[in-house]
Amino acid sequence: MDTGRHSAKEWLKKTTKTKFFETVEESNCTEEMQEIAFLKLIKKESYVSLSLKFHCSPEHIRDIMREVYDRVYRMIKGGLI
């Protein structure tokens, strides 16, 4: 995993629920991206279960999570968090 994505993932996993949603909203993630990130990181659902809920492939869920990590990392790197 890219170090930027890894640091964003770790930051999102250790933050509070309120700060989690503030962060992903400020990083311009869509509602669907926010929900997927919450279910994956906080509720610890698998890629397969998420793909069934959202009627897409597990690879698509992984792509969405990569995008979330990239957007959050840009906020971390820019000093906005």
C-alpha cells in the first residue's frame, strides 16, 4: 500500500466518528464514498459484503477506498487536518 494511503487509512481508523465524517466531507467525498468508507473502516465490513450492498464488484469498492484515502491524504499533507 502506498505510504500516503496507509497514513490516511490509519488516521481515519483512529479518529472519532464525528471527526471521521467531517474529514471525508471536507475532502469532497460523495455521500456514497462516505458511506462506503464508514462501513469499511468503522463497521469493519468486507469488500464482498459492501459490493453486495452497493451492487458492484469488490474491485470497484477497492477503487472507491483508494480514492477516499488519496483525498484524505491530500488534506493531511496540506495541513488541513
